[in-house]
Amino acid sequence: MTAEIEISEVSKQFGALTVLDRLSLSIPAHEFVVFLGPSGCGKSTLLRMIAGLESVDEGEIRINGRRIDDLPPGERGVAMVFQSYALYPHMTVRQNMAFGLENIGVDKAAIATRITEAARMLEIGHLLDRKPAQLSGGQRQRVAIGRAVVKEPKAFLFDEPLSNLDAALRTRTRIELAQLHQRLKSTMVFVTHDQVEAMTLADRIVVMNNRRIEQIGTPMDIYERPATRFVAGFVGAPAMNFLDVQGFEVAEGRFVVQGPDQLRLTTAIAAQNMPHKIDSLGIRPECVSVLAPGTGDIDAVIDVVERLGDRTFLYARLPGGSIIAAAAPGQTRMRTGETVSLRFDGAQAHLFDADGRGFHAGETRHG
């Protein structure tokens, strides 16, 4: 079983506070969709509304064409995995996984078969007779996922399920979730504020901010063609560099922008149908090269060197005070206080208007 989820004009208020404002979204069957956004943007509330743990104030939610926002959680055909695991401490792993099925009267033989298969899939067969206190955090999370799997739901809902795990375990569990999706071919909806989780797991990402959806797209669409300055700054580590545009002109149909400190950059963005007011230029750190002084677009002084082994990020200060992040090889010898020259790849630059809308190379935007 799998589910197509349709969310139509959904709103949610907590007292005088509006958390979601007329939000609409379609999630096709079999898709792995990630709700990504900062704390307080409404992503967990939206997930809980699909699950039936929060009421819908306005709008409708349908699964496979059937309206479900007026149904109790147990009748919606979804299974939720929480950040906190929510396992019964006095029950064994086997009992935890069986409990929900026993409550709805599933045959004991069928329960045993489902538990055996889920345990095999998640590699927790040797843990079935242990209690939660005898398990590591990663093992508990796999049990929580297994408890959802045995329900054979139409859709899986994950509410920041990796947040309580350490970095190495997060990576491993992320891979396991991706493999689980490939095996089950189920509809999965995953909430996170972690862009790495979103980029590595999602078929599509729904970027949320301030009660609404900023952009929906594949991970690389989101990364390469951010619809708004918010998306551009939120997705990517280190974040995209932004520079104020102090003037611009058109040369051979392309925008040439004037930035701070007399920086002049020719972009690959067509001038056709562009707004009259360009507010800022954005460029990702990997599109900024670090060269010997005097050989690039502008000289800068290194403030911080961030070594990650395979690569290094440099944070360099322009004469006017702006900080630019740039990528360098992992073995770079550059140090704090050195003067370097930065070269910007104008073909990879993005422009943003006064309303924060993004414009990119190879794109014509109307309106």
C-alpha cells in the first residue's frame, strides 16, 4: 500500500498565532518528501496535521482522494516515527512492535511474520527480546522505525527522527532510511531543519519559512536555482555569499553588476524580463577561487581558516568589511591574516530583487 497525499489551503492557528497560512501541497505516491526549514516555520505542525495529532482549522487533507482531516489518527493509514522514540520501557522490542497491531486485532501469526520481516530488514532480529534500556540510541530509533513498518501504512511520517543521534550514527541511519524507502517503495514524509538530511534523502524538498512554502523542488533544483534569497541562504554549507548591488548595466544581453569595493562582475543572467531593482548578488563559496594577491577580482584578508580534511573554507574580509567564504583544497597552507585575491565565477552568480526573488543563469522569469 502507498499513498498520494493532497493538502489544500490548510491553515492552523494557536490562539492569536498563525502557524500555517493557506498552504497547499501535493505529494505523489512512492515519493520521499522532506519538509525543510528553521525552527518555528510550521513543518512539524504540518506533519502532525497529516497524522491527526493536530486539528486542521481551515482547508482539507486527502489521502488517495479520501478526505482524512476529520478522521482519528488510527484510521488514516499512516505511521509516525518521533524524535523521542516513544518506546514502552517495560516492554521488549518484540512487544513494542506488536502492541499497535494487537490493539487493532491483527492475527498473532501475521504479527509474528511482520515483526520477523521488519527485524530482518532493519537488522534488529538479535534485539527482539531486549528492553529499550538495554539498547543504544540508534537501536532504539530502528525499533521505532520497525514499529511503524509492521503497521504496513500507506505513508510513513518522520518527525526529526535523527536529531537525538550522534553524527556518525545519523549518517548510518540516514543511509538505512534511504535503503528502506527503496525496498518498500512507500510514500515517506520527513521533517528536518538539517539541510544535509534533506539533500541526501529527498526526492523533493519543501522549503518552509514563516508559515508558508518558499520553494518545492529536487535537491539540486533547490541548491542550484533557489527561488528566494531565504532558500539560497538556508540551503548550503557554508551559506551562500551575498553582496549588495550598488549598480548594474547590461552588456551583450547579460547583467553586469557593481558590488562593494569597486567589485565588478559579469553574470550569465539574461537581462530580459528582469526587474528594475536588483538588490543583491549571491555566489556560493565553491564558486569563489582563492589566488595570489593582485591576480583575481579583489584582494581580501583571511579572517578564519576552517579545515575539514578533504577541503578547506576560508573566510576573507574585503576592504569595506564584507566577509566572503571561499573554498580551497584541503591541503592549503593559507593562514589567518594573509592577503589573498578572490575571483568570482560570474557564470554561477545569482541575483535577487528587492522582494527576495531569485534570478539565475539560463532562466527567463516573467512577472
